[in-house]
Amino acid sequence: MRPGASNRSRWLVALSVLLAGLVVVIAIAAALAPTLLPAGDRIGGEGRSVAAGVIFVGSYLALAIGRIPGLSIDRAGIALAGAGLMVASGALPLEDAYKAVDLDTITLLLGMMIVVASLRLSGFFAVANAWVGAHTKRPLILLGAVVATSGVFSAFLVNDAICLVLAPLVLELTLALGRRPVPYLLAVAMASNVGSTATITGNPQNIMIGSLSHIPYTKFALALGPVALVGLIVTVALIALFHRAEFAGAARLEAPQPKVDANRVLVIRALLATLIMIALFFAGVVPAKAAIIIGGLLLLTRRVKSRRVYAEIDWSLLLMFAGLFIIVAGAQHALLGPDIIAAVGRLHLDQVPVLSAVTAVLSNVVSNVPAVLMLKPFVDALKDHDTAWLVIAMASTLAGNFTVLGSIANLIVVQRAAASGVAIGFWDYFRVGAPLTIITLAIGTLWLWL
């Protein structure tokens, strides 16, 4: 590293640590103000508001970056620290912090993770991957199969988990076939984002929106399922267009028969449980209730130790959600008055194109899950709550395809590829993802608007 770059890096670390320390000091000062100042002193109340604003902005800035330079902390830790400071500063009483955490969202995510873990450990995804390899004889057909597999599974089983499972399988399959892995890995990531638009259980932000809005599962799927279906077709077309060299000609694929490590009994059991769970969703059972019951029943087995399932669960994501709920509730409690809500209302968020654009931009600035929580207080002031939530679900999800940093699903695929020596650069992703995002957002906005 050059001396100049090294100095800049040290300054960046020093500045970030200093700012993090400043946020902590302001929170502690706000906490001590009621003790040091006379009862009813206005400065104490204003101090809590200032502290809430600083904690909120500091937490979201760190979440957008994904880390605090100089500190070994991830997004989950940032959200948890921010939540603790909200309570410490007095911006949100501890009792209200408990109430702020939406347990339906946490429960549904946990249940879905157990179901996906059971499918993976049974060998189901390996079987599906081998079947695709054996029945696709042309590169374009293989691309369509990868898009369909990633999109459909992501629609019902949380796209982040699907990318975690599918990325190494697709990489292994394409290398065995002698094809370039990048277009097919892009298909895994982009199709998972597009497909997950379709239902409440497609991705973390939709799970949150389902809990906050109480929109029935079937109504949500009927509203956004067509957008996801058309989006998957557009995904195939754009990847084939931008990677013409891979799909031109009539090359015939001949894959060696892979050795699949699967337990037939566990595959059937996990698949049957998944189908029952999805049927319960459409039958009107509360998704969190259905998911956690099915997830719990899947743990009742002699063949897979429970700790192997627990190792598959993204506990840090659950922690991040809990922390974010408290951070947003603290900011809302201390900062959001009628004047601010009225000012935001003048942005015409009740207009579908405006709300779609605001959501898409915000999702690429602070990530989609924090964006949804930031928009929640303003949705409450709109007349048509259901349409507003559907627009936010659609736009926050499809916006994830704009850059490689747009969603966790993208990063999972890129990191899995890099671990196997396959590089997916920013431009590799952006030249397909940007037009895909613009086209699918336009389709989704028109569908919900007209």
C-alpha cells in the first residue's frame, strides 16, 4: 500500500471511531440530563430528541456502509448497538422497546430458515440441481432453468437462503458443463430478487411488510405475482442479450452424471412439509404461525441433529431486525411530530410513481430493510395502506438488482463465486442489473398504478 493511501486509511479509521464515540457520548449525556437538570427542564427533552436523531442517522449511515472502519462490528452489531443507545438515551423506554420488536416478523423468518435448512440438509437442492443438469441440453435452456429455479424457490422460501444454497450448486454445474459461470450466477442473484417480489415470504422486507400491513398472503401474491413472472422473463432476455457470446450458436450440453448425496426419506419429508406450509399460507393461516409450526415439526427427526439445522440459521439477521425495529421506534417516538409527517405528506407519497421512486432510491442508499422501516410512519398517514405497502414491497425488492451492493442476495452470490475463484465485478453486475431494475420497476409501477 502506498504511503498516501495508508495515511488516508488511518485518517478514515480515526474519523469513524471518533464519530462512533461521539454518538455514544451524546446518548450518555441525554441519559444523564434528567438527573443533572431540574425536573421539567426543557433542555432534557430536547437533548433526548437530539440524541435520537444522532443515533438514528449514525446507525443508518453505518448500516448503509455495512461496517464501522476500525471496529470489528457487522450490520447486526450496529443495529443492536443503536437500539441499546436509543434505550440508554431515554429516547425510548425499555418497555416500549420490547413492544417495538415485531415478533411476527422474527418468528416467520426463523420458521422459514428452519424449513430451508431442512431442505438443504436432506439433499433436495442437490437433487433438483442434478435434474436440471440432466435435462437441459442448450445454454439458453439452462439459463431459463436457473432463472425459473431461483425465482420460484425465492418466491416462497426467502431469497437470501436460496442464493446461499443455489450459488455453489450452479457454479459446480456450469463448470462441469464447460460453460462460463458468470451469466448463470447473475441469473441466480437477479432472479432471486425478482422472484421474491411475488409473495410475503419471498424476502426479509416482504416478511416485515406482511407483518406490518396484515395484507392476506393470497392478495399479496395476486397483486405482485404477475410482476415477478414478467420480471423473470425480462431477466432471461437481458442476460442472454448482454452475454450473447455464451448463448449464441447451438452448443449441446453434455453433463457428467454427478454423485448426489441425498436421503430419500428426508427429501420427501422436507418437501411435503414445505408444500403443506405454502398451502397453509394460501389458506389464510397467519404466515408466522404456519412457518414456526412446520419448522418445529421438521426438527423432530432421528436422522439430522438439531444443531446442524441451527448452524444453518442466520441468527445475525434476526438480531439486526430486532435492533432496527427499536432504532426506528425510538426515532419515531422522539422526532416525528405532526409537522414532519405533514411535510413528508406534501411529497405526494400517495401517488404510486412517487412512492415507487422514493422507495427505490432509499433502498439503494440505506438498503431495503431499513428503507421499509423508515417509510412505515408515513404510510400510516396515507389513505390506501394496502396499495402503498404493495408499492414499497415491489420497489424495495426490485431496486435490489441495481448494483451488486443492492441486496444481501447479490453479495452472497458474489462471495460464493469469489471463494471458488470466479470474479463478478461491479460492472459485470451493473450492466445487466441497472436496465433490469429500471424495466421491472416501470412494469411494477404501471401494474399497481393503472
